[in-house]
Amino acid sequence: MSVIQWDKKLIDKYNINGPRYTSYPTALMLSDQFDRGRIDHALQAAGDELCLYLHLPFCHKLCYYCGCNKVITRHQHKADKYLDYLAKEMAMYQPLVADKRIRQIHLGGGTPTFLTEQQLTRLMALVHQHFRFVDNAEVSIEIDPRSCSDEKLRHLRTLGFNRVSYGVQDFDTKVQIAINRVQDVDLIRHQLKLSKALGFESINLDLIYGLPYQQPETFKKSIEQVIEMDPDRISVFSYAHLPQRFAGQRKIPEESIPRPSVKLSLLEQAITQLSEAGYQFIGMDHFAKANDGLAIAQREGRLQRNFQGYTTDGQDALLGLGVSSISQVNGVLWQHEKELPAYYKMIDSGQRPIIKGMALNDEDKLRAALISQVICHFELDIEAFKAQWQLDDFWAHFAEAIPLLKPFIEDGLVDVSDKKLRVTDLGRLWVRSICACFDEYLDHGQNRYSKVV
């Protein structure tokens, strides 16, 4: 995979708001006017294998930058109550997936390592009680190093976890204080070393660019430290400062936020350093070693994308459990209640806690396949796509995309012909915007999404 190219004029021109396309249509299109019976049929008619996502919302402490669905509490017993309700929810879904096997399971949040060893043991026992797994399933968890002792890490391994993802964000002390997430670099280094010794098959580190007080020289050092730790995967996410939506972000001084030009230099620096260190730029915000499953899947044309980002499985076979989780199975999308009291109330009433959803029609599925191919692999074989979807004339079918693509073509970001659409090295930063040209639902010009870089 070629190293990305940079052009400051194009950055100024194309750094607009756009979807991340973890699904198509995006989650914003889900509606409460939705036939929930479609979910039962989708699950029953799905393939032999599914992926699971479990949302665990609790955190001991607020990280000011965070826009995730979370509950800040010091009361450990709240997780016991949540597990009670997760058990009831699993029992509601279990009859519909009794003949399926789970290939991947991921624990996200919030802070999954908020749970004690005993609570984690109970959670995994519940999962295995209600679901069957394939041999050698991927079992992963997001870790806040501050809430994960050596004993807990060892316990995760005994429970069958084989993949871990550590939230680092930045190693600079001033940045950490500003976002209320202070964690020593030696702690991260120790936990990664122990993770490797315990035999975890894949280790990911998360960074965020655009945080308060970040500067190129300090972020460069953080990236150097990450590279020295030698994780299998690295994510470099863009910080979206939206204090009007997230109360915690109001604690961050506006003047501390890097200017757009500085923020973009942080991303450029990350891509350059990680590429030079041998990491494959998967796209948008993901990097992986060449021998990692994610990188291999991209090279072999098997890479997928779902609500967890880039993945090797689960694009249309992801079942989400817990408050606020989103599922996509067999062409049907649905989301659970976002607030804990409402989530509990629905389960108490004997209902699955679903608040909105959407069933994809044939045109949705066609466009979802196109966008997935482009965002994962940066090119589309038009002849093969036409044959797969029985299209007589590709460009006639997507006629509305032609004027939208025109500026990208003129600026050398996309090459198009009757046989192929290819995002150039220069255009890879803008793959989200390029995909948006094929989005039937998108109002080009609204600001409901984050900046593309």
C-alpha cells in the first residue's frame, strides 16, 4: 500500500463534514417507525456465523474528550445490575440465533475493564450460556490501562480473550491533564509487554489527534513511543470538539484546541511516521503490521467495515447487545435504547430494548456494497460489479454521482473509466467524501457529521 500524498490546497478545499460509513445507510437514517419483526426474520435467515458486540457503559472517571455512551460512577454494584439485564437480553435473542456460531466477540464501552475479575467471569459465563462459538474465535476487549491490573490482564487471558486494545490517546503530560486522563508511559509499556508474554494474538493501541495542547513536536514523541512498543495495530482517531453536544468537552479550554492546520499536520505526521515504521495504512484511521489479519485481508480483497470500524468479519452479521448498541444482520439495522433507565424499563416489560431501525432495500444493498468496496480497497472493478449486481449501465445507474465526482476527478483524487473507479494516493484522505457521492440519503452540505480528516 502506497504512502499517502499530501496537498495543502486540496486539504483546505475538501476537509468537509462527512459520514464514516461504518454502515450504509448510516445510523442517522434509522427510524422509530420500523417493523421490529424484520429483525427476527433477519436473524433467523442469517448465515451460520455471527459477530457479537457487547457495550459496557461504565467508567470510574470522566475523560473530557469522550463522546461515547457512558455512565460515570464509583459504584461497582451498578455493573452487577447491568449484567442481570444483559442476561435477560441475551435470553431474548438466544432462540433466534440458536443454530448460529459466534466468530468474533468484542467488549467495548465505556470501560469494559471497569468490571472486576468476578464480574468479567460472570459476563463470559453468560455469553457462553446463550451463544455457541466457533473454534478459535476472536475474543477482544477495550482496556483502560488505569483500570487493568496485572492480575486482571492474566484473568482476561484465562477467560479466553486473545485480543486487546489499549486506550493511549497521547503520552504528553500536559495533554493528559487537559483531557483528565493521566496515565504513565511506563504503565502502558509494562502492560503491552505482559500482554505479549501472556500470548494475546493481537494488540492495538489507540491514539487521538486534535486534542488540547497537542503540538507536532510532542505528538511526534508519542508516536515514537508507540512504535517502540511494537503493537500489531494502531488507530489514530480524529478528535471532534463538540461541547454543545458533550458536556465533558466544555471543561476543555477553547484556546487549547489545535488550529485546523496544526491538527492536519498531526495526522500527516502520524501517517508518515507509522508508514516509515512498516505499518500498512489501512485507511482513514487504521494501521496494521503487514502480517496482521487486517492488513492481509485488505491485500486479499476481504477487508470489511462495520460499526466497530475496519474488520475481517461481521459487515452484515453483527449483533450488538447492551445499552446503545447497534446491530446489522442480513440487511437490517437496529439500535438499542441509549439511556440506561429506558433500557432497563424495556427489558422489564419483556421487550428487546430496540428504539429504531431500518431494513435495507435492494438499492441500499447495491450502494452499500459499492461504498464498502471503495472505502476498504480504494478501487472498484466496475465490470465485475455490474455482473454481480446485474447492472446494464453502471454510470447511467449512478448518474447523480457524476457531477459530484467531477471535482475529485479534476483534482486527481479519483480516476474513473468504464471499467474501473480508483482512488489515487492523493485522494485517499478523502475516501469518505468520495464515497458520499454515491450516498442517496446524504444532504451534501449539512453538518451532522465530523470533518473527514
